[in-house]
Amino acid sequence: MVFRDMARDGCVVPADPQVAAAAAVKKKTQPARSWILVDASGQGTILDADKQAIMHRVQIHARDLRILDPLLSYPSTILGRERAIVLNLEHIKAIITSEEVLLRDPLDENVIPVVEELQRRLPPANHIVQGQRDGKGYPSGQNDVEAGEEDESPFEFRALEVALEAICSFLAARTTELETAAYPALDELTSKISSRNLDRVRKLKSAMTRLTARVQKVRDELEQLLDDDDDMADLYLSRKLAGVSPVSGSGGAYWFKASPTIGSKISRASRASMATVHLDENDVEELEMLLEAYFMQIDSTLNKLNTLREYIDDTEDYINIQLDNHRNQLIQLELFLSSGTVCLSFYSLVAGIFGMNIPYTWNEHHGYMFKWVVIVTGAFCAALFFLIMSYARYKGLVGS
């Protein structure tokens, strides 16, 4: 990446020492945030600018800049403003204008690949060569129009495409990692139910739930944009800029003076509009095709997560069936033991009664009678046990 330091938008050190001291105190009380600016040529510039400087530079409100605050939790958002696109997609927090991109936290490990991709893809592949004639002798104005028609998409669309591609690839990679870890864990849990495997699957399910919510937010934002043509039309910054005349008002004059590049784009767009058919402001086909491509990609990622969720639910159902089967087996064993305990308790009761030191008249003359009492009681208890088991099997309480 090519970075260079830059002092502008209120970053110039005053000459007066008192003013400089006051500015230093203000800077300490209001800490600056790190941004990187990538212009149309792909050159990156590190900016340590506060909120006021960023708001003045891109002409957005404080509530829009607050969406990009990493300390606040905001859902995925793509907002089209008059002169900028506010983009909040996971770790990608950017402000896109018609000629530059401001990206927050450029040293973050997830943001660095986005910056590199912006620097690689933002420079246009075709440049308009002015003052030349083609082989058929057309004037230079017509040549500019034809060259402009062969040019790539507007700057803001190329920057938006890089951001969408980065976030879709990031979420798809996280989904692939989750699938790689989840499916073997679920298969292992199916083969062996243990506390370790259950805890492992629980953590994976929690991670899947969080990732699904993140993917769903991005998908809902793209779907909301696709459903509203006015929202998509707000993202055509170059079209809105071309519709502003440099001398029509103070706003147009300000932007023309502030950026000669924008002024050249306005004049070029004006010549193109005079030489070609007027562009329909409601035509959002180009942006719609761009959003649909990444909507399908993020929807595919969401479908993978939904498939994983269904697999987890099926595994949970299978485990619950297994646990219910084990529970039924324990209940049957408990029924066997309880029935045997009842029969043995009756046998112990009879044996205890006849074991008491109580004189019996028939015991004095017929001592062998106690033997028959024990035998008959044991046979009765055994018959009672089999009768209880037969009744339980008849009612379907135990397996046949």
C-alpha cells in the first residue's frame, strides 16, 4: 500500500503560539480518529482527522458519521446522501464520494485487504484522451463522448463493489470455517454422546447463530436497496454531481472551486449530455445489476448457514430420540426392580411374621409346617412378579 502524510481540512498548524496551544488543548480533549483516504488514482493517504473535519470534507451530518463509530453498535447500513455514500458493513466503515474513499481504522487486519483492493481496482482502466480525432475524422468532443461510453462504471460504484465483494467474501470465509468445524463435531456427537462433545456443539451453535444474524443484516440491507429505486438513485453520486451546474448557485460554485477534478467531470458530463440522449434519472439498472450479484452471493452464504442449522436441528432431534430411548430403558429397568422389590417385601413380611417368638399350637406338634409356609410364600411372590410383568407388557409399558 502507498501511504503518505497529509495536512489539510483544519490540520494546518497555526503560526500564532497561543492559537497553536489552544488547538493542541482542543486536540487533546477531542481525540482524532484514524482514517485512510484512497483517491481516484488509487493512492492512499493516512488522515488523523476529527469528526468536524470529516463532516466538512464529505458534507454529511453528525448522525451519519455516528453510524461509523466503532464504539457504537449499528446494524449494516448503506445510506445514500447528497454527495456521499455512508457504508457500514461489519468491519468496513467507509464514506464514498464521487472521487475518493474514506475508510476507518486502516491498520485493522480485516481492513488492510480492503485498502489494497481499493488501490488496485479504483484507478480506471480507460482514460479519455482529449484533443484527438479518430480514423473517421470525428471532432474531439464526439471522441470524448465515445471514450466516456467505453469507460468503466462510476467511481462510487467501483468503490462500492470492492466493499461489497470484501464483506461477502469475508462472511463466506467465516461460514466455510464454521462448516469445517461443525460437521465433524456433529458426526462425532452422533456416534458418542458425551459432555465434551455436547459443549463443543453448543459453542459452534452459538457461533453459527451470531454469524447468521450478521449475514442476515447484510442481506436485508441489500434487499431493502433493491426494493426501492429511490434509494438506489441516491447512490448515483456522479449523476447528481453532473446535474449541478458550476455557475448555477453557491453550492455548485463552491464544489467547482474546491475540486478542479470535479469541475472537469462536470464539463465532460455536460458535453456528453449535449452529444447524447439525456440520461434518465430513474434508470438504476447498472446499480441494480451490481447489487443483485452480491445479493445472490450473500443469500447463498445465508442458505449454507440455514442448511447447517437444519443439520444441527436434525442432530439434536436424533440425540433427543436416543436419550428418550435410554430413558425408556431406565424406566423399564426401574419397573422390573420395583416389581421385584414389592414381591420380596411381601415374602419378607411373611417370613418376619413367622419368625417372631410367638407360640403356635400347631408349631409344637408339627414343626415342619414352617417349611411349607416359606415354599408357598415364595411361589406366590414369584407368580405375583410374573403377573405384574405380564400386565405391564400387555399395556405396552415394557418391550416385548
